Amino acid sequence: MLERLCADWEDVNYTFFRGVLRPPVLLLSDARQRLGQWNGELRTLEISRPLVLERPWVEVIEVLKHEVAHQFVEECLSVDEPPHGPAFQGICERLGIDARASGPPAAMDDDDPASRTVDRIRKLLALAQSPNQHEAEAAATAARRLMLKFNIEVEQASPRVAERRRYGFRHLGRPSGRILEHDRRLSTILSRYFFVQALWIPVYRPLEGKRGSILEICGLEANLVMAEHVHAFLSATATRLWADYRRTAKRSSNRDRQAFLAGVMRGFEAKLAAQSEQFQEQGLVWVPTAELKGYFRRRYPRVQTVRRGGARRNDAYSEGHRAGREIVLSRPVESGPSGGAPKALRGKSG
């Protein structure tokens, strides 16, 4: 694991700090409360062993970047200020590094107006579970329209308000050894229709000793919450639809599974595209903000685009496409890896 951390330190140094830093002594500590620590006097950079073994590697990398930022401030800027002072905060802001680096992203503030918008969307998606198809479709469309209006208002806000906007990131799903067509199409759905930037990033799987990929989304917190929900909902719904098709069509090959799931995502994407055309006819047009693009570029200054082949177009793909066009975005009753609705859109207790 130390070897992997050393390689990732080199990558962070090259990507964000142009290779100006000298390698520190990397250590694994047994601390649970302190996830990482830079010691300038000893030139050691500690990472929590429990963090490495128990948490997703993407969280390890965020903590590592946080500590390397401390190293840069001390060794290259030589400023006399507290560890999390203005110079450190400025470096993190400029490079898209989490200045907290406390592991998973923080929850939304309930007093944030955007949080209230998300709560209204959550209620609309609950109505979209109606057995009445017309009522369900109307509620799901209203939820998308509300999110679109929210983002148009964000785009049209004054420069003073824009300066206070805070962008963040989340990682969706679990690390995978292969990125299949339905995975790629789902990430495209999020970036085209749910106001986030999406990117597949390489990660390490320490317990398996293998590399993989995981989906990262960047955007405003309200949009991250919504995109996380959509990802969980579509993943669970596509899996359920495949189980139904496999049982009725008696087709269970992995090739058919991949084709069916790709068809589901493509069908739902076509439905969203048609819906977006209706919104445009109503004068509701959203253009990605320069701030979001800038934040994304700061986090990933070197991005490569790779084109891959898709799943086979067969009867399974066609049936998946048909099923995807009939999906109504709603709050899942029993979906997500933990067997319940995604945390982001669960209702408040009490």
C-alpha cells in the first residue's frame, strides 16, 4: 500500500504542483480521528491505515492531496500563518482540493435555499410513484422542470452571488474493473441532463491489489444530491428490468445482459432528450456555467478522452431500449446498495 501511496503522491505532485516538491517519507498511522498529517520538521506525510483499509480509495486520495497542499505551502510559500490559513485555503480553492479532507462529502445545510429546492423535488419524486401513469409522469416532469429553473436562476445570478457559490464532488457506485456501455451511458445522462460534470477516474482497490475506475461528478451541492439519486435509481431500476426480462425471455447470457442494460440507458436518455426539447419550447434553456467548467478543470487539468465500442445490438438491446423509454424517475422504494432509498433524498426523520 505504501508503494501505491508513493505512486499517487508522485501523480499529485506532477498534476497539481508541476513536480516542484521533493518526496516526503510516507507513513501509515493507526490513528482513526486524524486521517492525515504533514510534519514539516521531520518531512513525513502520514495517512491513516484504517482510512486506507476501510474507506474507498478516492477518499484516501483526497486526504493525500490535502496533505500535499500543506507540504507545498510550508516548503514553497514559506508563509507564517496557521496550518489552515489564507494561503492554504487559497491553494485548495485554486486547485480544486478539498480544504476539509475529512473523508465523505458533508451533507447539505437544511437552511440553504438549495436544500429546500431539493426537498421540494424529493416530494415530487415521491408523487411520481403513483400507480396512475399520467400522474406519475406529470410529477416526474415537474421535478425536472423545477431543477431546470433552479439552475437557470443560478446561471443568471449576479457576479456577487456567483462568487459565493461553492462547487463540490461526489463519487458514485463502487470501483469497477471495466467500464461497460451502460455505465458510460449513465454518466452521459448525468452530465447532459442533471447539471453536473462527470468523469471516470482511476482508483486503487487495496484489498484486491488491483486498479479500477469510479465515477466522479462535480457541481453545486443541490445538483450533486440529485445526480446521486438519479444514478442510484437508474442503476437499481435497470437491474430490476433485466431480472424481469431474463425471467420472461429466458435469456441469461452476459452478452444479452450488457446489451439489455445499454438499451435501458439509451431508451431513458431518449426520453429525457424529448422532454428537454419541450422545455426549450417553453423558453427553459440552461447553459453550463463557466464556474463549473473552471472547477472541473482545476480538479482535473489533464483529461484524456477514450472512445470504446458498445454492446451488441440485438433483441435484448431493443427490449431494453423500449423498457428504458417507459421509466418514470421517482423515489425508489427498495433500491441502492443498502436496500433503501439513496441517502441524499431520504426524508427527514422526526
